[in-house]
Amino acid sequence: MIRYKVFPQSSDFKLELTAIFAQNKNFVSKLPNGNRDYIGTNSNGQDYGYIVGLPINLYRMFINDYIIDDLSQLPVNPFTGEPLTGKSAWAAIRPGFPIWKDLNGDYLLNEDHDLKLATEFSPIPDIQGAFNVNFQYKGWYLQAYSQFSFGADIKNTVLQPYLDAYDRTGDEWAIRGLADLSEHSFWEQPGDGAAGVDFPALYPTTASIGGPFYGFRGNQSLWIESGDYWKITNAAIGYSFNKNESFMKNIGLSRLRVNVNVLNPYQWQRSKKVVDASMVNANGNTYGNGYPQARTISVGIDTQF
């Protein structure tokens, strides 16, 4: 922690700055079964895993390669002449679908061989801390408290289940809670994938196209976002009246202080797809049902007769 007072003690101006920095570097030191990699699923259905020597709570997922614009983009098996395909339980690949990396090179995308513990992502921040400001001038005071986190890779588990409903057949996509999609771009026509749209094609899956491809499944790197943010959690301004003021004496007041306090007045975050990057659990999963923390304004009067 670093604390610095800007003005001398004798000055009417008082400004104290406080900075706190913390770095949490954890890693798995030992696992059962001869340090064999561990893979599990949490209560929210999110896959994770542990590898000796690496941080805890690694994501287990498909790694997104591209959004396909044309079937000619699919790699072709030189031995069979057949293009890359998904397993038989999925719909056939179509333009607008996400294509994941074929990690074992068998030209067949499936969970058995192409899900991996993504060592390139970690929900653990590189650095986190706080920065606080306390300012006073005679009867006036201003306080601002903030927190920050940088370097974490978080998972957008708030938006994912809503978009996933489009690719599961049925009408759940139309009747469950709605998300604001106006800030996101989706594949609509050939060329959108190459242009770098945010998400695959968004249209309800029907039996006529062979059922779902699970293009919005949760266990893919599509949902990984930067967890960088800086947030002012509390700000207050107030004034304390001098007890020798004539009006204070006239009404018999020995103390009068008025203040305005604001909770969560401002937040900067790198990701534009996550509603609130500060609302993340230890596994890196976002929460909050698509709503940021509420901004609350309160006005107070403190008196004593």
C-alpha cells in the first residue's frame, strides 16, 4: 500500500492519495493419480480443469478458428477427399457457423478429441488493487474510492445461454429474458466472417436444417473476454458548517453536515460485450443476469443539537 499526502500539514488544502496493489500468482503443485490432469464440470455446467504447474480453474473448451463464409473454406482430408465435418449428432456445417480447431487432425469436430484445457487463458488477474482520493478544504470534503483488475480472461456466461437458446430448437429463445444485442454484430451474409463479426449467424434452429450445431455452446473460446476494468465504487461530497456560524447558534445546532453519496458512479472496462466485468466469480464466469451493479444516489444531513 502506498499513501501520499500532497500538501503540508499546515495548509488549508488536504489531499491524501492511497494506492493498493496485489498480485495473486497461484498454481497447482500436485494432483492425484500421478499428477494426471483433472477435468471437471461446475454447478453451472461450465467445464474446467487443473494441470500441475499452471493456475487453477483453467477453461476447458473448443478453440474458435473462424466463422465460415463459404463451404470451400473447409479443409479437405487428403486421404478421403471429404471436407471437415462435425459429429453426426450435429447439423451439417453451413455458412455462418463457427468452425473450431481440429486439434487431433482427423477432420471430425467432436468433444472427444477437440476440447482442450485452454492454457492460454486464465481467470486469475495479473494485478488488482484500489486507488482512493480524500480531499478537504476547510469545511468541504470530497472522497472517491475505486478498484481495478487487469490481466484476467473472463467468460461471458450471461450472454451465452441466451444466444444458445437460438440453437437448441423450440421457442425458448423467444420467451426467456431478452438481452440487448444492439451492440453486437452477427454473421448475416458471405464475407461477414472474414470481416470479423462478433458472433455466428443468429437464427432459430429448426429440424429442417438437421437440428442444432451448438454454435453458441458454452465451452468455446468465443466467450472469452478481457476482464480489465477500473471502477469508482463510491464517491461523496459534503460540507460541514462551522458551529460558530450565527444561524447555527440561533437554532441551537452544535453540528450540521450535508453530503451527497453515489455508489458505482463510473466504470471503465476493456470488453464491450460483457455488461459488468467486475461481476465475476472465482472461475471467471460473469453473473448478474445482464444487469450492472445499480448506481445509487443518496443525500444526507447530519445534525446535533
